[in-house]
Amino acid sequence: MHVDAEIYLKDGPSFLHRHLPFWIAVWVGRFVKMVIPLLVILIPLFAYIPLAKKFLITLEVSSGICRAQDNREERTKSGT
């Protein structure tokens, strides 16, 4: 006998199948099986978003400073 069949015979129908129509119980079960792994992946990524934003802003500011220094050096070399 299949393992799922043994579990069903031992424990009976799941909570969702006891309290919801079949099609809703199946839909909710599939939805949960898709959402939980996505949350496990996405929640840690949300923690890194502020750090990435800060890094990008720092990178942009530092490149702007380098461009300003290059412009200043060019102006001093040309004698303006």
C-alpha cells in the first residue's frame, strides 16, 4: 500500500478536507506549498534591500566625487 494511503487510513482526512469543500482544500494546500518556500527565500532578501540601497548610493556619491576631482584637475591644467 502507498505511504500516503496508509497515512490517510491511520489519521483520516486532513483539517482542510474536513472543513472545506474538496476543490478549496486542494487549492489552499497547493497555495500553501508554493507560498511558504517563496517566503523562505524572499524574507531574507528583504533584509538586504536597505544594505544594497546604501551601497549603491555610496557608490554613486563616490563616483560623483571622482568625476568632480577629475574636472577640477582638468581645469587647473588648462589654466582656467
